Amino acid sequence: MSAAPVRFRDPLSEIYEFTDSVLVRCQRCEEIAHYERHPAVAPDAHGASYPQRRLVCRSCGLTRNSSGAGGRCANPVLWLQTETRHGVVWAYNLEHLDLLRRFVAASLRERPPWYEHGRKMTYVARLPAWIKRAKNRDEVLRAIARIRASVVTR
């Protein structure tokens, strides 16, 4: 008798839901830093409102605050990424990485019909085909494990 398949149900999340808290590489010491985005407080002189951003590194104490279109910590480098022979596996934070791991590990992947929620292209639906393929499952799961280990060992 075979084991029951691991089931994954699409939580209908969008990629932007993971961008409020991102693990990045510190610009000074190359260790893990935390990048947070907060809602805009007030519009600028031109009437535009931009989110407040804050970069904090616990290793070296670097702290950068920015707001506006071109702040000093506007383009951080993601910490949670690794190269595979098919492409780059990446995630914004551990919650994002866990969702990706659960999706890849599942042998039975379900999502509701598009008419039930009005959104056709959720995060899971937009994943590259090579990540979705069952034949790449082991390689992608090893890459996710390497990424996870890079956070745990720090």
C-alpha cells in the first residue's frame, strides 16, 4: 500500500504579501540584515506618498532609514537565494520560503477554480515551470534546504 500523497492547497497569496519583511545581505558586513517596509505616512511636496523603509543589521549595527522613490536602501540584495542548474531559487523571508517548500514537496497540488476567487494568477500560479515540474522536485528541495541552512547557521 502506498503512502497518501502530500497535499498542497493554494492559499491564494500574492508575491507582494511577502515584501513587508525581507532578509537581505548587509551592505557593510555581508551578513544577514532585515529590511522592513512600513506604509507611507504623508505625501511629499509633489503629492506622492512612498513607503518608509528601514534596513537593520544585527551583526554590525548598520541602520539605514529611507523614504521616497530613491532611498539609500532601495535595492537590497536578497539573502535567501541560491543557483540551480535550471535557474535561481529565491524567497523574501522564511514564510515565503516555507510556502515554496510546501508547494514543491507536494505530490498533489490543488487550487480553486479561477471563478471562485476572481484572481487567476496567484504566487503559486506564477512560479516558473521548472520549479513546478515533478522531475526537478528533489533538486529544488535541496536548494531550499541550502537556503534554509544559511539562515539557521548564522
